[in-house]
Amino acid sequence: MIRLENVAKSYDGKTMVIQDINLEIKKGEFFVLLGPSGCGKSTLLRMIAGLEKITQGDLWIDGQHANDLLPKERNLSMVFQNYALFPHMTVRDNILFGLDARKVDRQEQEERLGKVAEIMGLAEYLGRKPGQLSGGQRQRVALARSICSQTPICLMDEPLSNLDAKLRGQMRSEIRRIQRMLGLTIVYVTHDQVEAMTMGDRIMVLNGGHVQQVGEPLEVYNNPENLQVATFIGMPQMNVFRAQTEEEGLRMNGSLLLRSRSGRTIRLPGQEFEAGIRAEHFSQTGGDADYVLEAEAAMVEYTGDETQISFADGQGYSVVKWPGQVPVRAGEKLELGVDAEHLYFFDRETGRRLRQGGGEGQ
Ligand SMILES: Nc1ncnc2c1ncn2[C@@H]1O[C@H](COP(=O)(O)OP(=O)(O)OP(=O)(O)O)[C@@H](O)[C@H]1O
Ligand SMILES: [Mg+2]
């Protein structure tokens, strides 16, 4: 549906803000562009929309070379990061904008409007002007317009950023439901990894204009290609330690010992690297885990359904996360278990994922 070949962008003719992007987005796919502020997400989306010139490379939409097509020739709709609405037009006219030009008959327009206004909670605001709405309501009008247009491709730039947490949760599932129902192809920009994980069929992680990884959400979560992806995806952030192999196991941050119980040594190219362990991968007792780590609880936090415990790790603090309300007191000694499959290793210089034995898998 959308194909990018070696696409790059420079605004000033000198520095590249997007570099060498190769990508194929399938028909009906919910594709998420994820990355920190300034990494080039909006730029990439605006190049697909035809609002920014592509400096290098080729864009194909539905089999057609699209670099030089006008935005309106691309048969797509876009929800902007700052939800551009027409201030002099009512909510109703904003939502229906463009449908007359595309010769959608009045009755069909009314039907689409009725449905979408209800889903978006806008039914009572249809007569108002955008200036009389809250930021979150305006954002929903912009979304409603895009959905009403029923163009086969929707580009959305952080469309939920102005909503409160509860509404954001609801809208996440609504957008996903509508997308499936109408078979829309959506390219969705966000810096929120929870949105990316829960909505995307696939995620592309961008950093500094470079693609870090593309894959299905769980694949990216379970098999991050590098340290940047590993620490960007997941809450709390993956714990990372400076690690060194020793006879007994791994020395972490020059202080903690991750003791191997099997006596098996970790084989990696080089002796020093970064080791990553996700908070939920520490078990509550050494039990029969492959590795154990002794630590002292520094702070215990309960969210009701989860317990988070931090411990000093010789550098700062690392975090453990367990389901339920686990009775632990600050100062208590912990014996944490870690299985070999849950240990991630990264090159200290490049951040690239290292695998034991150099091959695939642990
Ligand atoms: N019109 C412009 N002229 C010059 N530089 C620009 C322009 N628009 C964006 N940039 C630069 O390009 C880079 C990427 O910007 P972009 O807006 O694509 O980031 P983003 O990932 O969408 O960030 P955010 O999450 O904050 O919206 C940034 O360094 C930004 O300063
Ligand atoms: Mg942006």
C-alpha cells in the first residue's frame, strides 16, 4: 500500500533529519512510528502526506510513484499533531469537510456523522465552533473528520496526546476497532510506547532519523535489536548494568554479583558489555532460577495490582516488578532469581544486541 525506498529528508540541504528509510506498509495494516521527540516521526508522516518534499529516495502509494503527487491526489486523510480545524466552521462542518467535493451524498454523510459523533462523544457539540471546545474535544473532531472521510489511508500524528488517561484508553480501542471494521491502513505517530504496543500491528522505532527496528509489538519487546529499543519500550524501563564475566557469574556495575547456579559461564565476544534485565523478570526467590542476585530493598511501591521494589545497584537504582501486593519492607534482603533466557546483552560501544555464542538465541 505504501512503500518507501531509501527515503531521506533534509530541511536545510546539509543535515539529514531522516536517513535511508526502507519500508513497506501493507493494506489494512495499523503501522506505528514510535520514537522520542525530534526523531523525525512527523517529518516522515508529512512526506507520505505530500506536505514535505522528499529530499532523496522514492515513495509509492498503491503502486503509484507518489513523490510528486499533490496531497489531494494521494487519497488519504491526515490528523495533525496540532489538529488543524477551520475556526469559522462548526464541528459538524469540520467533520464533514471534503465529503461534498468527493461527491458523497447527503444521506450517507449524515449516517457517517451520526456514528462517528457518537463514538467520539461529540454528538452534543456539533453546532459549536472549535474555539468553544477543549483541546481534547478539538482533537476528537480532527479524528472524526479523518474517520468520516473513509479514505483508504489515514495518517495520524499523535492524535490522542491531548486527552486524559481514561479517554485516551477508550479512544485507543475505538480507533483500533474502526480501523479493523473499515479495513483502513493507518500510519500512526506516537512517542508513547504503550499506545504503540497496544494499537500497532507493527511498530517502527526511530531514533535520530534512523530506523532502529521494525516488528510486531511483542517481537520488538522480547527481542530488541539494540539498547535504545530495549530501554525505550517497556515500563519501567529495562534495568541496565555494566557487566563483566567472572568465574562465578556476572559482576554488575563493579559491585553486585549475578551468581550462576549451574556453574555455566556466559560466553560473549569480549568481557565487558551491558547487561539488561526487565523488572518483571526477577523472580521472588532464587528458587530454581539459573542466576541469583542478592539485593536490599530500598523502596517499595504498591499500585494496588502490582508491587515495585527498587534496590541500589552500585550505579543508581534498579527496579523489580511483581504482580499483586507482595509484603516487602525497605531494608529487607532479597534473593532475586533470573533465568538465562531473560538476560539481554549489548555491546558497550554500539549498543548492538549481543548473543551468546555469537549466533541466534541465547
Ligand atoms: N520545517 C522545519 N525546518 C527545519 N527543521 C525542521 C522542520 N521541521 C522539523 N525540523 C527538525 O527535524 C527534526 C525532526 O522533527 P519532527 O517534527 O519530524 O520530529 P518528531 O519526531 O515529530 O518530534 P515530536 O515528537 O516532538 O513531534 C527535528 O530536529 C526538527 O527540529
Ligand atoms: Mg511530531
